Amino acid sequence: MLQSAPPWASVRRSQRLADTPAVRRGGHWWLVSPAGTMLASDPAFNTELDCFEADMAAANRAVAELHAERTAASDPVVRKARR
């Protein structure tokens, strides 16, 4: 059942979980679409969203570390200090 849209229902794409309609607000998962907003109340679904969120965060950290290493490796000052 769709609920009346809370004030934050018009969220930016960057606030969504990996371009999905899932948004975490107030410790709860919500599914947001132009048609309305629905509280995700299924515990199994919420657990999957939590796992997906954790996996995405780990992947983002890994990419950031790789990017930092690559940037450091291409910096002439860092390369000279490593020799």
C-alpha cells in the first residue's frame, strides 16, 4: 500500500542506494518512485538491502584505495621517494 509521500520523498539520485529506488531514512528502508513512497517492511528484504548497502560501501572503499594508490604512483615526488 502506498503511503503519503514524506517531505524527503523527492530524493536526488545520489541519495538512492546504487541507483535503485531504495532510500534509508530514520533507520528504515523506503522505496521511492514518482507514483509514491512505500515503507519496506519485509524483514528479509530489508536484510538484503542492508547487505547490498554494506557491499556497495566496501566496493566504494576498495575503488577509492586503488585510485589513491594509482594517483600516488603517478606522482613524481612519491615515485622518487620510493626509490
